[in-house]
Amino acid sequence: MPIALIALVVFIAILIVVNVVFKRSMSEAMVLGFVATCLFAGPEALAMAWDGIVATTQNEVVYAALGFVFMTYLIDKIGIMQRILDLLNSVFGRIRGGPALVDTVASGVMGALSGSNSGNAASTGAITGPWMRRDGWSPARAATVIAGNSAMGAALPPSTSMVIMLGFAGGLASTGSVYLALLITGLYQVFYRILLIAYFVWKDNIKAGSSEGVMDFRVAWKGGRVPVLIYLGALIPIAVTVGPLAAFFENSTEIGDALGDISIISWIPILITLFAVIIGWKQVPKSGRGIYDLVVGSIPRLAPIGTLLFFAIAASSVLTDLGLAGDIENTLNELSLTPWVLVSVVVALIALIAGPLSSTATVSAVGQVSMLSMIAVGLDPVLAITVVLVAASTEGSSPPASAPIFVASGIVKAKPESTFIPLIVYYLLPVLIMAVLVGVGILPVPING
């Protein structure tokens, strides 16, 4: 009997029932899911639970994820993202479809830092939503664009979902390889969305907007060019560990071996936070009380994701000890599925679960089994992880229970149900097809970092 697979099904069912039916937080659901998973070990339940907890406390992914959450909180708190958004507005604000293009690009910019789809819809949509309505976009179309673009919160690295998958992968794939692969697929999505905006502008006969509310480029550049430098916090650790610069250091300098030990997922939030503090120094509190309030204010964001991630990885450890990898391999051997069929099934399953759950929760629930299933039929681990992340990024475009849909609809006063079919046609299905094409190798993605 595939006991580990049965434990996984129970684990997923508990997450969905507790979160969707009983409306409890995902962190609470994850704790209950972890306990239920441990019970499948029988007399060894307590020992296996303890081993899972100990292993999780030694996993750098947990601490890196908290670093990402605090980094996002700080950037938002000191107003850096607003200055970058003003710069984007000044570039695109006066052309046809300008606010929708700003929402697309800004969602990518926000996504690379926040990794939150609902947060993406709220932060960018609060500005671009009213702007689109003023320029003649219908409420339904504006809400569709905002909700559809919100997926960039999980589609571009670094994101919490990516960090979780790296925790599941262990040593199967390097951080740099996953980062680059997800970046390329994220850029594919950005390019597709820009073409889609052009189609909407033509189909709905959207005219160029007025200059009202659009900051002069010179003024916006003056205020926004320095905040853009926070992205150096991500580029520097990647550049010195992956690619030609890393190869130069490794082959021509004495520090090459040491650079290979750099943990990208740990250093990216550290460096971006450091750059944010330097750039936004005037807005950073200087007094002891101000610093205390800043740290305390981050706790409501840190606690839920910390709990969710901790027990997700702990449950993953228990499932591994129960023999999940072997159960998956045996089941797939019996089914004899071809790689493209399995990838299609996995992508559809992830999209189905991503509807009621967030992308983070979806990856926590089925990320490991999805990755192992695809690896078992021959996919490279980097590709398997990337497929999971691309499919999970459809959270914002998976009606009817997706949170970003209701966030976007509330901003522009649209009926949520008016976005359901357009989201499926224009965002959900194309991204799922993209995920399958990546998995079967038709859409090229680098897998060596």
C-alpha cells in the first residue's frame, strides 16, 4: 500500500478543508496537516515528527523566506516601490493602454520583490485601476488585467514559492539554476502580457489618456532612478555565482572556490534590505522607539508565512521518510505515462488547487510530489521546479475563489463573475500551456547555473 501517497492526499485535503471550508488561516491548516502526516508513521509518529522539526530548523530556506518577507515589508514601509511606480507611470502614462502596461510591468517589478499575488493586485491595482477606468477601460476588463497580472508575484524570482521549492529540492538543483530558469519563464509571461494589452487596446478601441496625474519623466527619473538600484541586491549574488563572471572568478582568481559557497537565497534579501536602507535612509526610523515599532510592525507578516513554511517543510521531511519518492515511482511505473501527459496532468492539478489556495500554499501542498513525479519520468529537476512554479502562479487567474480577483474587482467596482471567463481564456489557459511547453522542452529554458 502506498502509505506515503495516502498521507499526502490526507495532507492536501486537510489544507483545503481547513482553509476553504472552515475559513481558518493556512498556517493553522499547515500545522494540522503536519500532525496528520506524522500519524501515518504509527508507533514512530513522535520520533518522525521530532526528526522533521529538527531538520527544518537546520534548513536555511526557512530563514531566507523570513528575510524575503521582512525585505518586502521594509521596501513598502519606506516608500521605495511608489517611487519606482511613479517612474513607470512617467514612461507609459501618455500612450494608448498606458495604465495597463504600467500594471503589467509594475506587477513584474513588484513580483520580483514581494512574491505575493494578492499584494501585487492591491499595490499596483490601487494606482492603475482608477487610471484605467478614467482612460475608458470597462470595469470588467480593468479587473481582468489587474487580477491576471497579479500572477507575476509568483512568476518572477525571487519569491516565497521559489524558496519553498528549493527547500523541497534539497541538493537536486542549484539556486542559481532555478533562479535563471524562473526569470526566463517570467519574462516570457511579461512579453505575452504586453502583447495581450495591445490586443485589448485594439479590441476595445482604447484611446490615449490625458497627462493628468502623470508625473514629468525628468521629475520621476530624479526620484526613481536611485530606488531602482535595490535590484543590485539580487543581481550581485547571482552574477558572482552564475554565468560568465562567476566562471572568470572561478578560473582566474583565488576566491573562485569560496564564491561557490555563497547562498543566493540568503544573500538576496540581505543585500536588497541593505540597499533599501541606504536608499531610503531619510525614511528609516533612527530612534530606538522607531526601530522597535518598525520591527514589531513586521511581525504580523512574518508569523503566518514563517509558520506555514516551517510546517510545510517539516511535513515534507516526514513524507520523505514515509517513502513518498518510492511510492511515486512505483505508481508512475504502473501507469506508464509519457512525460508530456504527466506534465499536463501535474500542471492541471496545480492550477486546480491554486484556485482556492494561494500560490505559496499550493506549492507547500503539492510542490514536492509534483516535482518528484516529473523527475521520475525524466525531467531535469530545474525544469520540474520551474513547471511547478509557473503553474502555481495562476492563482490570480483561477476563478472562482482566487483572492486577487476580488481584490481587483473591488478596486475598479467590477462584478467578480464578469472576469471569470476572460481570466480563463486570456490568462489561465495560456500560462498553463506555457508551463507544459517548458516541461516538454519546446519553450527553451536554461537548466545549468
